Amino acid sequence: MSTDREHDLVVFGATGFAGRLLAAYLARQAPAGMRVALAGRSRERLEKVRSDLPAGGRDWPLVVCDATDPAQVTDLAGSTRVVVTTVGPYARYGLPLVRACAEAGTHYADLTGEVLFVRDAVDAAHETAERTGARIVTACGFDSIPSDLGVHLLHREADRLGLGGLGDTTLLVTQFSGGFSGGTIDTMRSQLEALEADPSRRRVVFDPFALSTDRAAEPDRSGQRDAMYVYRDATTGRWTAPWVMASYNSRIVRRSDSLLDHAYGPAFRYREAVGFGRGTEARLQAYGLAAGLGTALAAMSNRYTRSVADRLLPSPGDGPGEKARAEGHFRVELRTTTESGRRLLAVVAAKGDPGYAATAVMLGESALCLTADPLESGGGVLTPAVAMGDALVERLRIAGMTLTVGKD
């Protein structure tokens, strides 16, 4: 392991809700000899977090860094080989660190679910990161590893069996149990405020190929709009409802395809939904979820009703308790029809609250993968599948997640 920098891995935002979970995970899983540090605005709070960590992390050095101080952020990026950050909303706080890591040749991982931030990161840092070799990897949590690695598994299996490219590909969320944190709510609020401040950015939010490397070069792929209605899935017979994360996850998957020069195939089409059962009760559940989602989005989108919602929703720094995190779980099923007509099924599942317990595993293993594994990918603003691919799949399997692929 290289020793030309002070640290191998820095956890930035270690005093936040997600940051504390990530630090605890890394204290248990980081190999002996890996030089890990904790970073945040307050030394006092960092000391408290460190004192509560498992034994492996109680002697980690502390780095005081304010995300809004360019000099401190530049020093942080230059002091380490890898930064993993939970400091959000990323559109508000993340871009200086992305730029600094790209300039310094420092690998980077986050758990953003903000399409506007990723678009800005691509525009600001992709070419620089290609030059320096920095892997700037966004979306390393429940947004969007199950989606991105699920399609990666389908692509690899189709390629292994000589089945040609992928065609219509659908992710169905078939199990989900978990809670929301104040940080997640703050992220949603930040994106809505950005659209209010600059309505022209709606073009980015509503463009299915918003994160592509070259939007003008995208092939004609009609039907790529996110499913915003209840429908019955033709393959499984399940009633489905819109999935709140689909509009972000789908763009990450399409960015992977574009970074790979459209290796998924010219007929590749992708969408996500929540899958219920096949009968009348399932149909009613699907319509109920769609109505609830529409009401929540309408409340958050209106500045007047948003103030009321803010009083009812968790504040930044809050999140589900230990019992809820332990009892959570998720399962997603991805189905595709290849160019040869063969059908494939990939399953990604994990125990633990998806947004927090499971995300700590996904983000933690992403950080360890960037720090310790011999990866073949070059630099740039990348996705988990493109940056880490099979190496991350294997790490997550060892960590207890289910990632399988085979005949449907």
C-alpha cells in the first residue's frame, strides 16, 4: 500500500448520522495497517465519535475540515489516497471536494442521490480526473448500487454466455423495509430549492440521459422515460407503482452504459418500479402507494406546504434507531431479455435498513475497494459499476449481501 500521503482513507462527515454508521463499519472491517482518519468541522464532536467506535478505530487521527473552506478542502484531498464523504446535501457542500480530489489524483466515493450534483460534478471534474487518474465515484449507497451492479451482473452474464446485448430491462423492488433520516429529507429540500432558484435546470432533472458522457451522441432510445404510473408488468404479472428513487438510479445506470461506449447494447431500455402481487389487493396497494408518493412530492414541491412538512419530518442528523436499522431489509429483482431472446434475472438483496445499515456496508466496501483493490478502470467521474465492477460485487458478497444472476 502506497505511503506517499499521510492517510490511505479519510471519512469526511464522520459526525453526521450516516458518517457515524460508516465510521463504525470501517472500524470493524478495515484491514490492519490501513491508515484511516476521521474528518469533520468539530474536533470535539470527532473525538466523541472516535471514542464510541469499535476498538479498531479508537486511535484513528482526526482532521478538522469545513466543507465550505476551499483551502481546508484542498489540504484534505492532498493528504489522502481516498476520501469517502457523507457531507450533504452534496449540491450545497460537495463540489469543492470533488474538484480538489480530481486535481490531487485522489479517489473519492459518496452516497449522493442528487442528479443535479452529479451533472455538475461531471462538468467540473471529469476531464481533470481522467488526466490525474482520480476515480470520482458517486452513488455508492442504496442510491444506486443495487441498480448499477444489478445491470452490471446481467451484462456480464449475457456476455459470458454469448447472448448479445441487453434489451428491455426492469428493476422491481419486491421487498423494502426502512426509514428516512433528516439528511435524506434535507437533500430532497435542497434539490427542490435549486429548481425554484433556476427553473431551467428542470431540463436536466427530467432528461433520462442527463448524466450521459455525450448527450448528443445518445442513440435513439424511445420509451426511456421513468414509469410514473401504475401498470401491470407483462413479464411477472405483478402490479407495479412508481419507485421514488427511479429517476436518479436510472440515470446512473445509463451513465454506466455511456461510459462503457453503450456496451449494454443498442436495444437497452431501463426502468424501475415497486412490484406488488398479481391480484386485486395488489392492484389497490399499487394505486395507494402511487397516490401517497404523489401527495408527498406535491407537499415538498410547494414552498408553503413544505414548511408544514418540515415540522413533521426528521431534522438533519436524525435517523432510524438501532432496532429499526437492524430489522430493515430490501430485495430488488432485475429482469432482461437479451438480443438472443434469452431471459436473465439478477437479484440484489441485503439485511438492514436500506438507506443506513445496508448503505453503510455498500459505501464502506466501496471505500475499501478504492483503497485496497487493484482496479483496472481509469480516472473520471464514474459510477460504481464502471469504477469497481466485479471487485465490488465480490466484496459485497463477502460482506453478506446477495448478488446473483442466472436464467429467469
